[in-house]
Amino acid sequence: MKLHYEAVTEELRQEVLALGTAEGQEGYIEPVSQCLEEACGDHRWKPVAICDRDTVVGFAMYGYFLPEYPPQGRLWFDRLLIDARYQGKGYGKAAMADLLQRLCREYPDREKIYLSVIRENETAISLYEQFGFSFNGERDTKGEYVMVKEVEK
């Protein structure tokens, strides 16, 4: 496994749009098309293709939002999707580790990273907890449960 992360360009767009969840995971994450639409409407979002060599295996999106969360803002690790064909092979854990490091590099002054999850998505919750996320008692604007991680300095 040799992961790298690419901005979603026109060249990668169709490959990224073809990514999907496994059976039974429907509704756990927004479709990639909706994520890209959100990113087009708000350039604070950073969508990335998760690639293993020349193969797109997943998708992630993150961004920093200040006005909505005064006074410090919030850094959101908003989406993580490993395509159904590549689940169970360690990509989720590897991508999570890499992307958290990336967030810390890109936003070095942030003390916390936030994400939200549907309560029934036990696999994702377990992964997030392994990386130090815990529920903070909040729900986001879509009713998902918010988890937060303190950034280690």
C-alpha cells in the first residue's frame, strides 16, 4: 500500500464520482457528488482523492470554518469514504492516520479536530475512537453526532 492524496481535478472527477459504499452502508455518508457540490459552493472545503499508486480507492473532505464557530473556529474532518471494493484492506486506518497528520500540518494552530457520524455507523465510530476522537454531546446541522479530537502538540 502506497497512499497519496490528490486534489479532485477534472481528470480525477469521474473516478471519484464512481466511488461508493458497501451494501448496508447506505446513508452513512453523503454521496461523493453531493460532497463535490458542497465544495464547489464553499471553497473552504478541500476534497481529496485517496489513491494507492494509480488507483483511486477513496475520498475525503476537510475544511476550516471560523465565522460559524466563533471565536476560534472549527477544523472539520468531514468525510472519509473507502470504496466498497477496497474496504477491509487497511485503507481506512492508513488514510485516517495520514489525513490527520495532513490536517495538523495545514492547520498548525488548531487545537481540536471535529467530525460527525451517524450513531449506527459502528465501524466508523470504532475507527475514530482508535484515533482519539470522542463524542462531545453535540449534534451537527444534519443531526449527526459530533466527535472531537484534541491535537497533540
